[in-house]
Amino acid sequence: MEIDRLKTKLAIFSEWLLVGRRGKGFPIASGEIELDTDGKVAFISFFDDTGKHRWRLNGVEFDGEEIALDVAGPFGREQQILRLVPRTPASQLAAEIEAARLAAAQDAAEMAVRSFPNTKISRVSLGEKGGRLAHILLTTPTKTEIAAIADVTNTVTHSALLASSILWSEKLGRRKKPIHDLLIMCEKRRLTPLRRLHAMLSDHWKSRLSIASIDRREEIPILKFHDGFRISELWREKPKLFVLPQTQIHSRTANAIRSLAPEKIDALHVAKGDTLRFLGMPFARVRTLQRSEAAWFGTGRSEKHPLTDASWDKMEKLVHSLDALRSHDTVNKRHTFYRSDTESWLESILRRDITKLDANLRLSPLYHQFRSGRSEKIDLLAIRNDGRLVVIELKAKPDRNMIFQALEYWRNVEIRRRSGALSEAKLFGEQKIADRPAIIYLAAPAWSFHQEFEFFARTISPDIEIWRFELHEEWRREIKVVSRICYSPLGENL
């Protein structure tokens, strides 16, 4: 047996993935694998999550970098094949990723230098956690510094890119030698949505941030600079055809499930069927095909069960469990039923009575998950008694980009309001939509607003009316608004 070769092979990689008979993998360091012999018999020993194991080694096969071990327990029992697969350590992976991102950051810096003649690179670093953004500083012959920021992974959304740019620009402005202007370098596909968000900033921040797209059509990429949109230019786009959401007619099976807890179960009609939710948490799906219905139930990806007459009792037990555990007074607040889909839970409560958030809002009709664009869904779209539309964005956990997401929804609603599409569709029946801009309501439990929310709210144009609604932490028990803040001087007292 090639014990010496096995030892040499094990030493090549610092970490391995040990895969047993059932396919379960366990990470193990090469130093944790012991090889010894007792006469003519070789043994292999190691620790896993169940303790120490010592196997007789019957044979070894090498398949590229992988190793197959034919092992058996005492007296030849439990014979099986163990596979050792090389595993790159997390620290090594992180180092490789960081090196690749630094190389991309250096490329972005050189691109910036080509766009600013007579400058040289002063510093290139990776900013924020994860290092997905390059922070670039250039220096002119007169020692003036120019700052630029770029996404080196091509994964950062335009809203996250703008938020990070504002924060870094603010930090640069507080230096001993402040830099007040910042260039945002973006890929072409991010350009238009980024310019739209930029147009909704205050004049102060619009003047501090400029945008350039990366033109990769030539062998050597170059930057193409763009003027900022004026907010009035946001309405030049012709809105896509708007169709009033159809009155939902749910399947018989969906209605039967809803009858188990009608005050807590709702049905969303999507893709030829219904998704049933208990206080916002999906637990059943009904699909209609050629006049026949098929249904499944369960709360996890691996817990889907066909719904039949025989399994109906099991589904009822699931509803009873949800009723007991997805409740403000549950005895187990660490249970998945209590902790999952919290934003949907909050939405389901407010959708039943939106006046708990603001008594000026009309209770009906109220649109939830309203599609404002191709892939954008507003949590709630309502109308006030005075006819003004209200875009409501809900969060149950801190989200730094919350306000920028809401701005995109607001623009999509506003462009349809200004074109008359919403009035023509009689979105709110006979209620007349006022010829005034829509309002943004951002609602969350008091401690669930991101720590930078206040700062970002004050970077937005004062022409956009934004309200912050802080809810009592016990919102599951009862919705109570503990604080209302308006960030626009045009705001009216509620």
C-alpha cells in the first residue's frame, strides 16, 4: 500500500473535505489526519463532529487531486469508501478574492488617470466591508486631489453604489484637506438608474457627485462623462402601458384553506395559481391547470407535501402550529414561524387596516405588492382622503438602501400619475387622484431604521415629501406610531 505517497499527497493541501458513504461532507485539516501501521495493517484516524474514528485502511486510490480510501471498522465491519477532496481554506479564498479586487481597482484607477490629464494615482484601496468598491485618489501637479469610486465586482446595485458614494464623499469632506467632489464610475447598465437617483438628490449633493460610465467598446476602456438629470427630466419617459390589477378570483382549494383562519390567511394570485400566506408567511401553493387543481403545503423548501384528502388533517395541524407560534404572545419567540418573513407580517397587519399607520389614508382600495415597474413591487400603495397618492415602504430590519429603493418606486408611480394613466385606470374607483406629487411613507419599528437613515433622508431633494413613521417595538401585538418625522419643508402636519 502506498502509505508514503498518501502522506505526501495529504501534505499538499492544508484542508480537505471528508465525504462519507451518505455523501455528507466534513472539513478536516491535513494535520488532523493520522496514519499509522500495526505490522502489515495500516490505520487512519481523525476527528469529526461525532468524535474520534479509527479505521483499518484496506486500499488507496488516487484520482487526480482526490483520494479514495477503502476503510473498514473492527473485524471488517462497516466497510465503505471515504473520499478526500482538496478544500481551499477560507483565508486563502479571501486573500485570492481581495487580490483580484485590488487588481480591478488598479485598472479602474488607471482608467481614471487617462481621463484626467497630468494626474497620477495617489492611493487605491478597497472600501467598506467586503471590499466591493474601489476608493481612488488622484493628484494633480498642483497637489489638488481628485476622488473616484468604482464597483470592482460588477455586483453592487445602483442604489447601494450611490449610498456608498455619499458616505465616502462626506468622509472626504471632513478631512484636514477636504475633497468635496467625487466621481462615480459605473458600468453602462447602471448609468440610467443611477442618473435618475442622482436627480432626486438635493442641489448640494448633486453638485458634489458626478457620474461617468465605462465604455468598453475599445480595446482600452475609457470613461464617458454625463451631465446630471434635472428632476423635471424624470417625467419625459413615456410610461409603459398600465393595466389595472385584475380582481382576484381564487381557486376552491385556496378558499377552503383560507377558511381555516380567514383573519390571518391571505391568498396572492400569481402564475396560474395562489400562494397562501399566514400573516405574511407562505405555507401553501395551489396551481390550476386545465381546470384541475393541484396543491402543496409546507414552510420549508424540503418540507413540501402534496395536499390530498388524506393529508388535509396534516395541513390543518400546520395551520394550528402557525396560529400558536406566529403570534405576538407565543411562548417560543425563537421559533422559525415567529422570526421569518417579518416584513410580510407587518404588511399583512397594515393591509387589513392601513388607518393604524395614518388615519388620513383610505382603507379601501389598498394595493399591496403593487407592480410599479418591470421588476419593482411597492409594499403598499394607498391614497389619502385629500386624493394624494402615498407610496409606503416597510422594513422590519435595518436597511441602508431603504430610502433609495423608495425613491425608485416613487418615480415609477409619479410618472404614471403625471401621465394620467392611474386616473384613466380608475385605480381608486371614483376617488379623484389629486394633481400633486405622491408622498413617501417609510415605516419600521423604532430600532429598525438604519443608523444612516437620518443622514440619507437629508440628502434628498426637499421637493420630494418623505415621512418617517416609527412604530412601537411590540407591533405584532398592536400597531402604534410613536413618532412621525417629515424631511421636506413642504410637508403638512398629519
